[in-house]
Amino acid sequence: MLYTSEQSLKIKQHTFAHLLVEEDNHLLTLTLNRPEKKNALNPILFKEITYALHYAHYNRNIWAVVIAAKGDVFCAGADLKAFAGTSEQTTSSVPEPNGEVVMGEVFYSLHKPCIAKVHAPVYAGGFLITCGCTHVVATPNASFSLPEVKRGLYPFQVMYSMLQIIPARTVLDFCIRAKIATATEAEKIGLVTKVVDANKLDAEVQALVDDIFEYSPSAIRLGLEAFDDLRKIPSSEAHSHMKQMLGEALQTEDAAEGLQAFVEKRKPVWKG
């Protein structure tokens, strides 16, 4: 982890330059707020997203995360000028991470449901956000494109993230031919969970959040932790590790509540 629990839980003491952070009723909403730069990911925004996701990871009162964006582009990918050394004045007071930020890994270690609310095009490194989420709800105004090869580059990290979701040949074709997928095409191959009209986007995301909140936050958290673990352990150890995770789930207050609610034929009251 790039931030400790103690560092992350001080989130309300810090100022964010390019990220809007809102917490309400177990939901953390993060909104990319660099529209003048098409929400390109500069080092400051990378750090702010990372810090906020660590807060969500450590805070058991957060049951899900929504990531949205301001402006006419959801995310234009990495800000190459910024990473090339162009300096930028900032009001951000978010602390420096305890290591190198690798955005894909940050999302894998969140261990909470994460919904991308995509109203506009996603380019290049922006896929690290959408691929890192457990759900992507998009409008027909959204599109998905990897233009790196046009610039003599290649989407290495995005390729790995995409391979966790869709078949290899589809991923390679995207990367090699700089393909642009509509929201509907992205839904067909699994990059997008659901496409809805723009005027229904807010309601659809809220309905998804409400649906997630019907179920045990502890069980979901442990399940996503197990999913993350499966990338790291040998396949020969997978079943024994999943058995161990089941044992952990059975010891939670949510498991006791869920079983008791089943016996009493009532709706469970989750504690997370």
C-alpha cells in the first residue's frame, strides 16, 4: 500500500487540486476535475486518485466508489507534457505516496465495488480507470480509444488491464490498430457494463449502488480481496486460499447477521 491507514484517514484535512471528493451514505464519489486539460492524468491527479482510493480501502464505512468526470472528455490519458517535466503550480496538499504509483495496482487493491460513470470519450491511460472499476456505466456519447501507436508509443499497462477483462486477440487488435469503440461496441466486448441514455446516467448509477448496498459489504470486500489474491498466488494454492477466505467471511458480523436474518425471514441489517 502506498499510504498507511493513518495517512489516508486524514483525508478531510487535505486540499485536492484536480479531484472532487464527496462522501455520502457509504458511497465515495470521486470526480476528475481538470476539464481544461481534458482530465489528463498528471502526477498530481495520479496522486490524488491514489490517496482517495486508499481512503476508501481503509475506511470500512465506505462500501462503494463512483468515479465521474467534468467536461467533454472523461479522461484523455496521461499528461505527457507533465510527465516530461513541465512544472505546474498546485493547491494540492495530498501527501506524497510511499512508493511509485501504478494506477492499475491501486484499483486492484481497493477491494470495494467501483463504478465508472462515463459520459464522454476515454483515451489511452484513461482505460486504467475504467478497466480498474468493477462496473462501467456509459452513455452513447462515450467512446474508447487507444491512440498510442499513432505517437510511436504502445499502451503497455492498459493492455495488461484489458487482458483481465476481454480476450487477448480483441485486446491486441485495439492496441495495434488504435481502434475506437463506441459505447455499444465496448459493451459487447465487456469493456462497458451497461449503456444508457445521457439523461438516465445518474439514475442508473444510483440504482446500481442501491443494488450493491443490498448485500453484505464485508462479503463483497473479502471477495474482491480474494480476486486480487488470485493474480498473485500459484494456481495450485488457489482452492486452499479460497477456503481460507471463506473461513474469514464466516467470522464476520455480516455473516452472523445474514444467517440470522435468513432464519428469521427478514431483511439483513449490514454493518460492513
